Amino acid sequence: MRLLVTGAARLFTDRYGRDPEGVWYAPGRVNLIGEHTDYNEGFALPFAISAGICVAAAARDDGVIALSSRQHGDATVIVPLDTLGPGRPDGWAAYPAGVAWALLSAGHRVGGASLAIDADLAAGAGLSSSAALECAAGLAFADLNQLALPRSELAALGRRAENDFVGAPTGLMDQLAVLLCQAGHALLLDCRAGTGTGVPLDPAAAGLALLIIDTRVQHELTDGGYGARRRACEDAARILGARSLRDITDVSVLDQLSDRVLRRRARHVVIENRRVLDTAELLRSGQLNRVGALLTASHASLRDDFAVSWPEADAAVEAAIAAGAHGARMTGGGFGGS
Ligand code: GLA
């Protein structure tokens, strides 16, 4: 992380010819278990990883947001605050700019700022580089403008940027994970309450290791598959007369769904919620070595019922288990990533 701080600060000085006022950091995340449950008001269990994103920033007095990124070429993107809106700017710059827009839309006072971004977190690897970028930028904007925002509120603003500015209809898990996870712990999220509780996660102490495998298949949450899954879940809940699939705990209730696809999508969510709570219980009672079977079951469910895994992920899971892993699964939204 220290290298990243220096990298962002140096890029800042190169691009803007002065020192930044500070450098803000947000990590990536891996979701241990609880996939496609967040927008169903269910449970998830992510943890932060040591790769992340740094934003070096300083206020400016010309009402402009300037954005530079070491990973995204030479040009500095410059946008007047009063012209910010979905699509302006687009591409990578939409994530930090979208957070300034979300803050302004929520009535916060935000002035111009220069930002320089450096990352050691791969984009498109399903490790929440989008949320890390939104949240690091959000922390910078909040401090530069002396906004005393609780982290949970910043997370919600990051999600607003992602949903309404970037156009990816995601839940809140990633932003909460990125802003609230603590070292040595996973974060048990109750996505209805919007709260998170730390649960000890220390693989090394149990003589185990958690391996993150980037399949190098890029994933995109704006390209339709994610939104279609979300709509299927909402349709299933509506047909069953439930506020959300969170309220269904008995899988036999799903027999009322005549549409086979909806039934399978809903079954994944209902059973995945239970797997999250079971995993948290095992972690709390020091039985990390028994979590593997739940991870593998989660993968099978995401592959067969929810249909969001991809061939390279299935191959990685099979290879890991054949090589002696206790369990393995895809993490994140699916259709690519890790
Ligand atoms: C992406 C989204 C999250 C969540 C996961 C699937 O990471 O950003 O909100 O829905 O997919 O669990």
C-alpha cells in the first residue's frame, strides 16, 4: 500500500504541478459466500484484500473536477461540476465523477478538486475495483469538503453513483465491504438492515490459505446478465407475495412458482442465505476447515441454478478441488472475474 500512496502522490504532482492535500485508500474485496443475495435484502460475507486503490487529491477553486489515472493513459479528464451527469464523463472517470454527482444530488456542498488515481487492484477481475474507486474518491471528496459522513452513508452514495451514473444495477455489498471490513475479519452483512458485523477470519492460524484466482475473463455488470438476474429475483418475490426473497426461508414455498427458471433463480438465493449464516457460525466457532463444502455448494448453485458462472471459473474450481482445496467457488457478480 505504501508504494501505491507514493505512486498516487507522484502522479498528482506530475499532472497538477503541486502537492496533494492527502491520499485516500480503499481496498478490493472477495466475497467469501453470499452471492446475488444483497439486492434480495439477504446476507453476504465479504472480506477486504490487500490490493486496492489510492486517490491523491486537493481542492481547486475553479468548479472543475480533474481526474487522472496511472492505469488509464495520458489524458487528464476535466469536467465542470455543473455539467456532471450520467454519461458525462463516461468510462473509468464515471466512477469517481459519479460520486461527486451523488454527493451533490444528495444536497452536499462539493467544490472543485483534482484527483490522481493509482491502483494495484485489477479492474474487471470481480474484486470490486469499481467500489474501491468510488469509495476512495468518496473519502477524498468528503474530507476535502469537510463533510462528516458516516461510512455507511458514503457506501450508499457510492452505490448511487454505480446505479444511476455508471448504469450498473448493483446491490450495496461491495461498497459496504470496501468501507467497513476490518483486518482479520470477514463482514457479515445483513443487507436489509444495512449493517455489518465482523466475524473472525484467519486462515493462516488454522493452517490454511485462501487463494484468489483471477480467471482473466473480464466481467461487466452493465451488460445485461446481472440486471436480468436481479429482475428474475424481483419477479419471483412479487409472485410469491414477499417483499423480497429474504423473506422466504422454506424452499418448498418455491414450488408455487410455475416458471422453472424463476424457481431455480429463487432457489439459489434462498439456500445461499442459509449457507452464509452457516458459514458465519462455523467461523465464529473456529471451524474454518469445515467451510469448504459450503463454498463448493455455493458454486454449484451459482453454476446450475443461478447460471452466472463461466467455463474458466468452473475449471478453476474443479482444478482447485482436485489439487486438495477444502472448497472453491466463483466470487462476485459472475460472467467473468475471480
Ligand atoms: C456484484 C455487485 C454486488 C453483488 C454481487 C453478487 O459484485 O456489485 O452488489 O450483487 O455482484 O453477489
